[in-house]
Amino acid sequence: MAVKESGATVEPGVQVRGLLRVGDRVTGVATDRGEPTGVLKVSMGMTFGVEYILPLLPDFLKRYPNVRPDWQFENRQVDLIAEGYDAAIGGGIELAPGLVSRVLAPAHIVAVASPSYLKGRTPPADPSGLSAFDGIVMRSSNTRRVRERPMRNAAGEEMTVPLKATIAFDDPEAMCQAAVLGLGVTQIVMAHALRHLESGALVRLVPQWYADAGPISIYYASRALMPAKTRVFVDFIVEAFRRQRLAERFAGSIGSS
């Protein structure tokens, strides 16, 4: 799931497209006892998947022991149907014919820096002040461009962020780590910044402002008879995000002062 060519990226980088062929055989529906079974092939980004999805696996397997996970932690673009994926988790994905999605959380981008970098520096009053700092930016590996996303506040005002490209990476976790190391200010999706913000390794700048990169969703094929393994996995992930309040915790619109 990825938000591509932006100042931040949400993983995994999945492009879903294509239609199911007529007569595609539904496999892994259930065992004789009605339990979900079969290989569950899912695409998700490395950092996002390891941090938020992988910890859910023990409970999932306790509940559905006949499902065999085949999870791909990748940032490349994949064809959900042509490559035989049961589901994909990500953001910035175009909803192609034959696919459906369920929103899990917002992909809000916020500005962050480490306390050590900010020591002796005056925090900016609004996004325009970010131009005074060293910027850690996301450069697209495909186009080599740095995309600027306008930030907004609760009043509906918008402002383009003039963050200078002092350091450029193509990976959001590298951007977070560089910010933690005190190398500058970065704009990153809350899903990647959250653990650093909660630990105090990063602090949020202009906390009333954020950029909206769309939703983080789980994608799967729309089939007349969805395999039980896919149905229970989708429901399990949706419930886990609700239980952990991740939609609320990923919301950059809930600013801190």
C-alpha cells in the first residue's frame, strides 16, 4: 500500500487492477467442518506490515489454524488478481473493476523532528516556517520528483509546504530514522511516525496542520463466493484496527499542542 511520489509513503506499494476471468475456481472455501482453510496470499509494505499486521498473526492462527499465510512484504506495485493475491493492505490504491475495499484508517501526513534537532531552534508557527529547517524528503524512485502536498487545518485553510530537499530518500522508514537521528524535519504518514511520537523520539511540528493522502484500506476481489479464508481475514483486520483505535491514532487532524 503506498502513497506514491509524495513527501511521505504509506506501505505497501500495491497497484490493484484487472478483472476475474469467467470460471475462476474458488479454492480454500472451508474444510469439511466448515472452517476456513488454504493458503492466504497477502501483499503489504515491509514496515507497515511488520509493525501493525504481523503482530496480529498469532491470534489469527489460533482462531483459524487451517489457514496458511503467504504474506509478501514489498513496496513494488503488484497486480492483485493477475498475481493471485487474496488481499492487499495499503493506501493510494486505485480501485479497479472487480475489486472492493474497506477503509481501515486515514493516511494523514504530519511534520516531525527530533528534540535534539529542535534544541535552540524556534518552532514554526505555520507550515510556511518549515522552509527554515533542513528537510528530509521523499523522492520517487520512478520519476525522481519530490511531491509537495498542501497541509490543512481544522478551519479549512490550506498551505503548500516549502520543505527544502536537504536529504532525499525513497523509503518512509529511512525518513523516520533520519529524523530520529536529528538530521532535520520530515513530513511522514502518521502510521510510520506514531511509535516515534509516542516514545518521544520525535515531536510534531505545526500540530494543527496535516496533509491528507487518502485512506489506508484492505483490498480484495469481489467474488460471488468469496473464499472463507479471505472473508475471515478481512473481518479480522477490520476488527483489530477498530479495537486498537488505529483510525483515531493515525488521524493527523487530531493535533497535539
